[in-house]
Amino acid sequence: MSGEGDAPAVETLTPLDAAAELERLAGEIARHDAAYHQNDAPLISDAEYDQLRRRNDALEAAFPELVRDDSPSKRVGAPVRDGFGKVTHARPMLSLGNAFSDEDVADFLDRVRRFLNLGDDEAVETVAEPKIDGLSLSIRYEGRALKYAATRGDGTVGEDVTANVRTIADVPGTLPAGAPDILEVRGEVYMSRDDFARLNAAQEEAGAKVFANPRNAAAGSLRQLDTGVTASRPLRFFGYAWGEVSEPLGATVAEARRRFAEWGFQLNEPSAVCGSLGALLEYYADISGRRAELPYDIDGIVYKVNRLDWQDRLGFVSRAPRWAIAHKFPAEKAETRLNEITIQVGRTGTLTPVANLEPVTVGGVVVSRATLHNEDEIKRKDVREGDAVIVQRAGDVIPQVVEAVAAKRPADSKPFVFPEVCPECGSLAVREADEAARRCTGGLICPAQAVERLKHFVSRNAFDIEGLGGKHIEAFWADGLIKMPADIFRLGGQRDAIAEREGWGEKSIDNLLAALDERADIELPRFIFALGIRQVGQATARLLAKHYGSLGAWTEAMAEAQDRDGEAYATLVDIDGIGPGVAEDVLAFFAEAHNREVVDDLAGLVRVAAFEIADTSGSPVAGKTVVFTGTLETMGRSEAKARAEELGAKVSGSVSKKTDMVIAGPGAGSKLKKAEELGVSVLTEAEWSALIGRG
């Protein structure tokens, strides 16, 4: 499956739909990361990959409580490929967030303003640069001599390609006097279009591999174990960014770029310093119109806040800086035929319609399937089997079905009738009044749900049991060896039955049992996530674990919180990032006797470690519950909350008797009043800054 299609508006999704979609996106994007970064053989185009990221970001913004620990937003690149030495970057090599419209760019500037708490009349000067479609590289100089060079890798550890980089003419071996003693120059290795055409012609004539595009050719050429091959390839390098430096490069990005040029690095030009949104969009339109004239491939424009002191304040969120964004070029469309609509049943019982398409190439990618998401989407677009449809490479794990071509509809066409029973188990498929999805009511008796829930339980971000993959789960479930999660840890008593299965020898059984013994020790966030509670992804599981500390404390609190008027319930919904919606799903899980039995059964077989909080012993606010209210004048609300959490504080959205302090700015209302009524300590913004050492 190369992608998933016609994604409904995020605001129409239920949390369960969003959680299932985020799970699919995490797995699919990880697969494409490995193909792109490790193997230099992408399975989809850059534009389609960007749309996967965009959909993931939109879902996470709408459902922050569902952000997964393995989220693509927390990850950059892929691990180092075998055959290369490893280099740990002194500063992580992060990726960029994406913008796909003028509104997205305006939102980026607005976020910068809000975070820095800037006045409306204060300009945000931004540098605009062409976004090179190449391979990211970091080159470290010590004593102004080239020390080593490394690819991005997973953002933290890259591949040592020093010998190969020394063969690139654009990379200086030494830097002139005046350059910093320690300097990590970062940029892109690329191949010009003309050089790419000549290389492919030579490859074809020699009967060797022909490359798909200049980016693949550059990446494959740089990542050769034989340096002689790299030296024979026409690689180039743009150096325009930096990692660790021993002294400041200037006050602005523009000033730093000028110094790079003085030291002998080629820059990705034309660039521009823009003082307004209009200037940025004018630059984007100009470069987009001249894109075909450039001697190298670009896939968008990068905007960076020009002032470096502002960049320092803005910092980073997850895998990307807050001070930069990539404005990408638009996706492509194609027409094909929808042959059949089939129904898939997910782990949570959601019935998802899938469009099976006549294979069509959309911008170099062969597309054969697209999700239709739910029955409302099918009705809204009046998509039918046999229709000619427009497919767009955008939005979800596989491309979108944008619309049906009504003029080409067969005369005997009939609207699709969505099933009211589960195609897997025959149980009733119901749809709640406030939900878009229809769900199977079979639960663990439904093969699709039972098996998928067990697969989730052993997945990488849950119990992560090596040697017990999806196919094994399916086979063991079909043979009755496992029905419930705890049965997995009883497989030691099924040794003879396992041995009778094809492919299971003594050694493989020993390895499995050893893995089970190892994974019987598990961290609390993983345990909570493994339970598969609706709306509880990795991020929410971590929030719960951090707040309650131990499995016993959590389960006891959930029992007490069944009383919606009690203190335990108020505490649960007050956790920043939880709220009433997530709380209700957690409590609904514990309200079912069979779910409590699952937890108790597991607790008797595994050892769940209490949550360990990072050492913030030197922080004056470590372990304190704080609430921000009113208008903050020297920093944005997001910056203030991020700083508090870094110092070990718990940020809450409401005031209760468990609140330790309230930071109140001008305009503080009901929260300030409640703090005063409860006798909670109230600090001004200046007092807070002095307390945390920021003043």
C-alpha cells in the first residue's frame, strides 16, 4: 500500500479515529524514513512523504493527548546503516515543520510573535532560502581543519562519511584565519541537473544502475563504502547552516551566511531577507516560477527568523525548531478507476472503507488503494464502484480520492451500501450519534480486534517482545495458545504445543521465552499504553504514569475516580493534557470488569517499574503544580509552560487545592480568584522569573 486517501477534515474525527490514524501514520512514515535515509531508495515521492507528515502534524495539533512516543514529530531520519562508522552529533540535526499554503506561513509568523510576546508593530525579519532536494550533511572543523563529516542519520547519530566528503570540491579542507576554532557547517550534498543527466547517460552506457532523480544519485554516491566511487561522481555541497560553534557567527542568519561565503562555502542562492508576510510570499512565487530554470532541484522554500537571539529564545519543539519552516510546493493529481470498495476492521473495531483502484502513476508513485474513511465521506462525495475518480498525492497514509468524475459514471451505477454488520465476525456494527465511524461490537470475539489488540500489546512501543511478531500472534491466537494479553506470559507452559508448529525449534523457543522473561520487567508508561485504552497513546500514557507514579496508585485512583463528584476525578481531569474526554475513556475502560481482570492478571505476571522523574533537584519548582493565567508580558504562554516543565514543574490548566502556585499576569480572572479563595501562592510574572532564575 503506497498511501491512504481522501482524509476527512480533522475536526470531524473522533479521538479513536485519530488514534488509529496516528498509529498507521507512525508505522508508515518509519518505513519510508528507513527507505529514504538508510537505503537511498524512497518508496514514495518527497511531496507525498511531506503530506504524510502534514496529516500527522494536523492530527497531533487537534489531539495533543494522542501524541505517540514513536510519533514522526519526535523523530528525524533513520538509524545508521550497517557498514559505516557512527558519529554522535554535538548538537542534534533536526528537521523542519512544513507549510503548504499562504495561511500556514501566516500562522508560522503568528506563532513566533505569540511565543516571543511581540507587539503588533514589531517586524519579524525572516530569511528565505531555496530548499535543496539533497542529502543533509554536517562537517566539523577543529582548529580550522576538517575533522570529520557525518550524515543526519536519526538526528542524533549519523554515518561517518569523512573520507568521501574530502573528495567533494565544494568542501574546503581548511578554513581561513578568522573562522571559529570549532565549527560544524551543515547543509546539503546535491547533484546538479546537468551532472545528473551526464551520470545517468554514462551509467546506462556501461549497463550500470540508472538513478531515479538527482537526490537519489547524490545520496547513493556519498554513501559508498568505496571512496573511489564517490570521487568519480559530480557531487556538490551547499553550506549554509551550523551546529556547534566555539564563538558566535553574528547577530543574524544573513550575517552568518556572509561569513560562510567568505570561508569558501557555496550558498543556496538566491536568498532574501524579508520583513513581512507579503515579502515572503512574493519571494515564494518568484522562485516557484523560476524553479525549472535553477541548475539544481528544490522542493520548496525555507523561512528562518533572522535574529539569532530570537532563535535562541524560540528553541525547539520535538523534531523541529520553532524559528524555521519549510514552505513546500503543491501535490499532484491523476485520474483512475475505482474498481471496488472493501471494508477493513481495525484494532478498535472501526470499520474503514478502502477504495481499490486501477493502478495509476501519480508523480512517479504507483497508487492502487486509498482509504475512504467512513460512510459519510462516501455519501458526501457520492463515490461509487466503477467510477472514474481523481486521486491526489496528499493527506494520509495513501493518496486521497478527491472526487468522482460524474460525467464518466456507468449507467448501471448504484450508491455504495455501508454494511451494518462486521465482515470479520458478523457482530452488529453500530454508530454512535456523535461519531463518524461505525464500530464492531464483537470485542475480543472479533478476530480482527482480538488479534490486533494483541499485536498492539507486543508492539515496539508497548511490551516490545522480540521474536513475537504479528504473524506469530495470529497463529498462536488461531491455535488457542493465547486469547488474552496475560496468556502471552504463560507461553512457557505451552512449550510442547509451540514446538509442534513449523519453524519453531528448541533455540527459537528458548529465545522467545528469554524475551518474555526480559520483558516481564516493564516501565509504567509502556504498560499503560499496551492496554490499548481508547485515546491513550504513548504521550497520554506517559502523562498518567508521571502523575500517578506507580501501577497500584494509578489503578486505585481510577477506581476512586468512578465517582465523578469526588476528588480523584477532579485530579484526573486537571492533569494538563488529559481533560474530560480522555478521562472518560480511561474510566470507561476500568468500569468494565473484564478489563480490570486483564490488568490484575498481568500485574501478577509482570513487574511494572514506577515512573522515574528526571533529576531536577536543583530546581526551585521541581514537583510543584503551577497554573499560568492572565497575560504574560515578557514571554509567551507556550514559552512559559515549556520552561516550567523543563524545570520539573507540573503545569495544570485549572486551580485546585493541590495547586502550589499561580503565576498571574494582567487580566487574570476566575483562576486568580479561586487561588485566593484556596490560599494558593500567587506570583507575578516578575516574581516567577526571579524564582526560576530568568530575571
